[in-house]
Amino acid sequence: MNVLLSSRQRRAIRLASRFIAPYRWQALGALLALVVTAGITLSMGQGIRLLVDRGFMTGSPDLLNQSIGLFLLLVVGLAVGTFVRFYLVSWIGERCVADIRRQVFNHLIYLHPGFYENNRSSEIQSRLTADTTLLQSVIGSSLSLFLRNALMVIGGIVLLFVTNPKLTSIVVIALPLVLAPILIFGRRVRNLSRLSQDRIADVGSYVAETLGQIKTVQAYNHQSQDERRFALTVEEAFNTARRRIVQRAWLITLVIVLVLGAVGVMLWVGGMDVIAGRISSGELAAFVFYSLIVGSAFGTLSEVIGELQRAAGAAERIAELLRSESLIQPPSEGLLALPERVRGELVMENLRFSYPSRPDTYAVDGLSLSVREGETLALVGPSGAGKSTIYDLLLRFYDPEQGRILLDGVPVTRLDPQALRRCFALVSQNPALFFGSIEENIRYGQPSATAEQVREAARIAHAHEFIERMPQGYQTHLGEGGQGLSGGQRQRLAIARALLVDAPILLLDEATSALDAQSEHLIQQALPSLMHNRTTLVIAHRLATVKNADRIAVMDQGRLVAVGTHQELIASNSLYARLAALQFDQPASS
């Protein structure tokens, strides 16, 4: 059996075995039922021999009744055993795939964001759904069929030798002829199966990407181009699948021709022996039965091995995800604990960092900056200056290549990333809302919050009124990404969520520049409550925020250019004066 399986298939079986192990008693019951049903099926050959020799040939009704009674008893046993085997094997398949999906998902949500720069989320989604469904088919069906038919082949060949060694030699000679095409074509099927799964993932990725941006697609009338590109993707998947099907079809065809050809030769030799009186008709009938059992089992094995080859590719893709390691980990030794509530003092020392997808360009280059407890620091600078990257480093989505970050004097690399992130509340420029109710979205960072706390946070964020006007109030379900809400409404929900978290440090990407005047006014009213008694870093887009900040840090091309108040920087820094004139609608001379 090991000869028929590649190293990838063996890895797939090991992966399946790892998830089957917790359900060893169910697996043992399924295996016992499988052995019993295989044994009953094989024993039917002896029942046929008795039926022919003692029932039909003797002409005795009593012997015929006994033979038929025994045959029916075997049928009942086979039916019961098959029910038990099918139920347990299918249950194990569904249970294991649920466990695999849960483990893969639990692993993925802890991987650092850099992993998703180089791996499309839609392709990962395909692995989590399509590939695990294929594994479910293997664990819940194909693996059982493989074991059952392997038993039938081994048991059938043993009983063939017991029944008639001479005729069995014909079957044994035919076996290498059957194994050869399985090995030759099986390797081709295996390689094409992996390619086929990759092409299917491409189809799923394209669908997710296009439908996820459907408004942009339709706004630019891009449907016809998307139709053509999707058609090419689908055709590539089809052509790869067609090549795999051709190889499997040849494999099955050759196995059938060779197996049934050997049976034909055997029948001719056996028929001549019956005519000459060297064997009984019952022995020949039993031998034909076992030959057909072995032949059909071999044919099924060739198909099942094809399924195992497809599953091997799927298992490899899932195993790749499980092997992926997060680069952001708690320290293996010297882990430090934070107090219940930190003061919120931040120090950045000589930070240098480039994103994995852009290793040749520093997003932050030699930056040193400190933020005092309770201070509001505005970050300003042109697009690409590195302002958002500061947030990524503070939240430890990435670690800097040089330099270090201190929180209350403690290096953040000495902390558990989850403990560190509990100290921050993030309100991003494009607030992330999730499919679910408004209340669930506000409670996102504080699941234990009461309904009254949720409402109080919404009131402070000036969101309560528009929520109450929604069809089901706080239980109104939002579409994916908060579709159906205006930008200002999404922003106020994000502020309510940050208020509820009540973290000592606030990271605010003040996204009011693209909002209407009323929404901006409401959000500006909500911000002081959010920033009160918190260390706040705010990427500033509006003059009001800049003027209200205790200090302003001016950034350009990843470097810190200047730090000071609004009036100091207007007078001393030309870049800030230009930004004030352009971005903040403030005359450069003011």
C-alpha cells in the first residue's frame, strides 16, 4: 500500500490521522464495522459455492433452504454492518473537517498582517472552504473505501488461493499489469490535481474581489472587461480539470480492460477444468465471485487513489496555512506584565521600518518621538509620509527593523501583543464595521458591556439619534462593511466603539475631511469626550484638530521634520506652512 502512495499523500493521511485521533473510539467502531462487512462480503463466495454444489447440484430442497437461509443471514449482517460503517465514517468526516476549519481559522486570525500582504485573503478563503470540503469527502468516504477495497483485495486473493491455486496464478500474473498504469497515470493525476485546486482558488478569488467592489465595477462600467477576464480564469480552471480527467479516464479504462481480460482468461481455463471434472461448478462460481470482487476492488482502488491524490493537494495547501508562523510573538523569555491601566507614555527611539511588500523603501526612517501621558499629539505630513505606519508599529502589527518603542518605559517587544493592544483604541480613516447588528459592532471591543453602556457610548458619540431612527434600532443589521450607512454614521459608530473600550491610548485617523459639514460638526463634538484623559495620537486632516493638539509632529518621507505648536511651526517650518495653506485651508502667513 505504501508503494501506491506518494510522500504528499502520506502527509495528507497523517494530517487526517491527527484530526481523527480525538475520535479514536468512533474510528475503531467504523474500522470494526468495515472489517466485518468486508469479511461477510468475502464469505458470500463460500455461500455461493455451497448454494451451487449442495443446493442446485444435489436437488435437495432441505439443503437449498439451508443454503438460502445462510445467504440471507449474511445479507442482514452486511446491511447492519454497512449502516454502522457509513454512519460512523460520515460522522467522523464531518466532525474532523469542522475541527480543521476551526483550527485553520483560529491560526489565521493570529497571523501578523504582513502575512496578508503576500497572500490573497480570497485564496485563503478558498482553502478554508473548497479544500476542507474535499478533505471531508476523503475522510468521510474515500479513506473508508480505500481501506475496505484494500481488505477486499487482500482477502480475495487469499481466498482465491484457498479455492484454486492454479487459477489464482492467472490473477497474480495480471496484478503487475494493473499496478503499472496506476503508478504511471497516478503521478500525472496527482500533479494535475494540485494545479486544478489552484485554478479553482483563482476563480473564487476573482469572484470575491469583483463582488466585494461591485459599486466601483458598475460605476466604471467595467462589467464587460470583468466578464472576459473571469471567462479566461474559468477556462484555465476547466482546461486543467480536463487534463486531469483525461488522465483519470485512461487510468480507469486500462484497469477495467486488464482486470476483466484476466477474468476472461481465467473463466476459459476454469471452464475447461469443470468440463474435465478437475473442479466442481461451485468452486468455479466461487472463484469467479472472488475474481470479480478483487477486480472491482482494484478498479475502485484506482478511483479512490485519484481522490486521495486530489485530497493530497488540498491537505498540502491547508498544511501550508497551519505551518505559517506569525512574526509577532510574545517573548520566549523575559515576558513582562502591564498594570491594569497604563499611564500612556510612549517613546519611539530611532525607528526604521519597511513593509515586506516594499523592502527597498523605508516607510519610517530614523524616527525618534516621545508622547507624554495624557498629551494630544497631531501627526501631519503629505501622503506617504509614514503617519499610518506609526500606528502599525505602535499596535505591533509589525516590528521595526531598527530602534525600539517603549510604553511606560517598557519595550513593547517584552510584552504579549494582545496585552499591548488592550492599551489602545483605534478609530481608522475607513472604520471597519462587520456584518451583524449595530449593538454588536459597538460592543466589538468590549463584549461584556451592558446594553445601557452601549447606549451611553452611542450618545456621547452623537450616534444614538440616528440609531433610534433605524428600523430595529440597535438591533438593526448592517451589511458587509456597514453598507447602507453614510461615512459620518460609520465614523460615529467607530467612535462609540472606541469609547466603550475605554483604552488609555487613542489612535485617531481623523477622517472628517471627506464628510459633509453636519457629520463633521457632530464628530468634532464627539472627539473631546473620546480624547479626555487619554494619550492621543491623531493623524490630522483639519485645522481645528491641529490647533487643539498639545503638539504637532511634522513628517515627510518617513522622517520626523519638526515638532512644535501650530504657531511655532507656521513660523519655523516651510513644509508645515505649505501644508497649512493647502491641507488645512490656512494662509501660510497666518
